[in-house]
Amino acid sequence: MSEHTKTYSAAETAAILGIAKSTITTAVRENRAGHLHAIRVGKALRFPKNVIDALAVPEVA
């Protein structure tokens, strides 16, 4: 993970969220992951860091 990139790969996102990469790619393909704001770059999936980081460390009310 580069310090300067603003996105995570599908593998990085899966590791951060503690789920399998196949779970993420399937959810995106089946339009069940709108909350992750996936970005397609050719065949690659990228996910905004700010969105994934917010999901990984939810705010405590």
C-alpha cells in the first residue's frame, strides 16, 4: 500500500475488512456492494480509502 494512493485494491480491501477477496468481487458483480463505492479500472477493482477506512473503524456514538 502506497502512502500516496487514494484507493485500495480488492485484495487490500478484503484484508482490511477481514473477508475474502472473492466475497467482495462477487458482491460488486451482483450489485450488492454500493456502500463500498467500487471503481472499475479495466478489469481491476479499486475502493476509495476514505470509505473503506470509515467502515473498518466505525465511529462510536
